[in-house]
Amino acid sequence: MKRAVCSGSFDPVTNGHIDIFERASRMFDELIVCVFQNQKKKAFFPVEQRVELLRESVKHLPNVYVLSFSGLLTDFMKQHDASIIVRGVRSVKDLEYEENEAYMIRHLDPDIDTVFLLTRPEYSFISSSGVRELYSFQGRLRGLVPECVEQAFTEMKEKERK
């Protein structure tokens, strides 16, 4: 069985992420989407809510599972018998960053390979940070994030008004 892992903060998950998950789910027997707390970033949604939103967003993909973790990705992969990392790449800038990450992981565990999937052009401008910024200026999120994520933002806005 080929089990792959796609990890990230997914704060929030975007339609670009979902496209990568859908495509990777056709390439591998199982895909585990791992949500982690990025120590360099202040989280917008708590990890538990991100996991819930991801599970709702990928429920149409029977071989995709969503988990959370903290620690080294290589340790998580060993625990789940996975040897492939899937990373979405939007630009040359993303590729340079992801390449360095892949080399570091290769240093930690030479049995782990990284597969890069190019983002479809219609999603290449979407980023979680861009979505958060758009939300902060009351911009329209339709088409950028799954419906459940759009609803979570709406609920957050309603709480802020009270």
C-alpha cells in the first residue's frame, strides 16, 4: 500500500489545497492530511477547528484521512508507515522553499521522498494568508475556500459583532 502525507497548517484550508488533496488521492492508496501548529505563525483557527473543517472539506474522498500532530514530520510518517510527502507548489518561490524542506527531511530520513504537484493556474493566487487578509477587510471569500470554511468565517464575524 502506498500511503502519502500532506502536511501544513491549513489555516484555513483553501480550494487550492483541496485540489491538491483530490489529485493526490488518485495517485496513492491513502493520503493523510496532517494539520500542525506552525510555531512561526499565530494561528487564526485553533488546530481542532482546522481538523474539523478539513474533514468536512474532504469527506468526498474516501481514502483521505485528517489528523493533527506536533513534532517532526519524519516521526509522524514512521508512526503511520508513510514514505511519501505530497506538496503543492504555486510558484518558483514555493518550489525553492519546498526544495529546502525536502532536503532537510531527506537528511533526517533518506527513505522519505517528496512529490511536488503544481497548483492549477486557477488556484495559483490563493493562499491561506491571503484569505485571512481578505477576511480582515471584509472581502468576498466565495470560490477561494470550501463552503464550510466560508461559513466558519461568517460565524466568526457574527461573534466579533456581538
